[in-house]
Amino acid sequence: MITGRRTRAVTLKSGDVLEVAGFGSLNATDLVSAEIYHAKTNSFSVVSNQLGVAVERVCLAALPDGTALEAGGQDTNGHAVTQAEIYDPATNSFHPTAGAMNTARYGCTATTLKDGMVLIAGGIDSGISIATAEIYNPATGTFAFTKGNMVNRRAFHQAVLLANGQVLLAGGLEDLTPLAGAELYDPSSGTFSATAGPLNVERVDAASLQLSDGRALIAGGTDGSSALDTAETYNPATSTFSFTANTYEHRPHLTVGGDSA
């Protein structure tokens, strides 16, 4: 990479990867720059211009037209911001959206829905986890609140677009408390509802994706005190979670010295 950074990334329609802002390891500060990984040439290049505000922990989503949405983030003073910008690969640059988000937030999720709209859910504002969510409309470049709030206030959670068009939101933090609860966003109604069952383990900052059979995988993360080596799947047919077969509960824990605990 051109700049060392702790950041978010998203794969564009072209197959290239966009990395936006983040925390710079060299100067230990938030960044305003972004860069592109070019898969065909196995190389990086910088985006020609910079974001309006140096931020980390942004919301980031690829759009069907090949562009990408960057929204929110935490600035160098620790404050959440409402800024939102579009990355256009045709010009290799950012430009502001027509309107900013309605709520400043960072640690949120950005999920592109099947109709091309983007769900921005949860996050943190003024040190408190929030339950609001917004929809970004690429046709107008503006944001609007969803009809209903989330079931839980949550940030640093997992979001997965399911085959039925709904979005699974799981885990995260409610202020300083790790969550096991999960919920579904239904684009047809614009509302949220709790899943039939929660995660088996509270998870923050876990990895999440949709599997080819329609289930969602939630793996790793932290329970607030230690990193997790477990993973579980969400089954849309039952609206419940179950551990993967090789969960840590089926093998002994080891101490630092290597003895069984």
C-alpha cells in the first residue's frame, strides 16, 4: 500500500478495491486520503483528491453503477460526522453527495440493497450507540430515515444482505455492552424486527458474509474481553443461529504454557 492505514475497504464493480481514509500508522492520525488496489496489475494508486474531513471508521458500500459511497466516520477530535461522498472511478475522485446524512455516526454498517439503495444502520454519535438508520438514494444523492428505528442501539455490528432482500444485523455494541441480539431490516416496509433467536455468543467487529446456500456466516470478533475463535451461521428458514461444527467448545482450551484448561 502507498500509506499504512487501518481502514475499511470495498470491492468495486470493476474488481478493483477501494480503501478509504482510516487511521494512519506512520503519523498516528486520521487520514483524508484513499487508494485503489488494481487487481489486474497487482498494484496500488492514490485517489486523485481527498475527503473533505480526515476520518476513520467510515461506512462504505459499493454501488451497482461502479461507484462507491463513503459516509460518516470519526474525526481527529473523536466526533462523529455527517459527511458523505461518492467515489467515481471514471475520474478517480470523490465528490460530495447532494445531501449529508441526517445523523452523524461512525462504526455503522452500509449495505447496498437489491434496488440499489444503501442502508446505513446504527453507529455511534456523541459516545452513545444509536438505533436510527437511513437510506441513501443514488438517484437523488440524499439520505432519509427509515420508517422505523432498529430494535437495538448498536455499533460495530455485522450486516449481511440476504437472498430474500432483507438485511441481517447482528451483534455489536450497545454503548459499552457487547450484544448477542440480532434483527432484520425489511426494505418493503422500511422497518426492523428481531430474529427468532440471538447469536450464541456476543460478538463485536466480527466477519460476516452470505453463503451460497442462503445462510449467513458470522465469524470471530470479540466478546468485549477477548478475541473469539468461534463462528456461527444464521438460517433464514428458522431465523436462528447455530455454531459451526468445529466450534471451540468441542476442543480443549490451552493455557500459555500449553496445558489443557
